[in-house]
Amino acid sequence: MLVINIKENENIDKALKRFKKKFEKTGVLKELRRRQAFEKPSITIREQWKDAVYKSNKFGHHNDL
């Protein structure tokens, strides 16, 4: 459960922004979207490989796979 303490004379927009940031850090929404549709483990692994290759190329570590 997220608790946001609102300080005296604090603007509600600032408190809402703090809440949104805290909520985003929990990863609840990201997990919900991930669970909406089943993804085969082989597809998940393939995506992880693609990301790893992309990051490797982006940062100049050229390894031939």
C-alpha cells in the first residue's frame, strides 16, 4: 500500500506527482500489462537475446554471435 504524506500547505499537484513516481517505481502497472497476454518462454528468451545484441552493438562491444 502506498502512503503519501501531504505536507502542510503543499500543492495537491506536487503530492500527486510524488504518488505517481512512487507508484511507477513499484512496477505494478508494468507487471499487469505483462500478464495480460501469455507469452511463450521461447519468445521471451528471443526478446532478451535481441535486447542484449542491440545493447552490445550500441555500446561498441561487437561480438559475432
